[in-house]
Amino acid sequence: MLRGQHSADIMLLEEKKELVANSIRGVPDFPKKGIMFWDITTLCLDPAAFRCCIEAFAERYRDQRIDVIAGSTTTLCHYKD
């Protein structure tokens, strides 16, 4: 790898981290006062940020010999004031 390429890769990585972090919405005082709820729905709705997130997970766990990844669905709740 060229020396300048390493610096460019680090910058790109930082830009991707920022893209992902900025696409996760913080909801203060939810579900109760003093709790910060981090809503990833906004991440899932941003194709570029979602792709960066999935690629980061894949890279991090590439050599871990993982056979299955399981997930759950979320239920959106709407509260009336």
C-alpha cells in the first residue's frame, strides 16, 4: 500500500464512522427521564449509512468464523400526549 493511500483510507474510515454516527437519532428522556434512547431507524432509512454500518460489522467479524447472524424486528410505538 502506498503511504498516501493509508492516510486516505484512514480519512475515508473516519468519514464513514461520522456518516453512521450522524444517522443514529438520539431521543432524550425516552422511555423515561434520564435515559437517552438511540434510534437506529434513521440509520436503516439511509442506504449509504446502512451500507457503511454493515461493511464495518463484516470487516470487524470477518475472521471470527460466525455461522449465523440472528436479528429481531422492532415494533414502533406511537404515544399520544
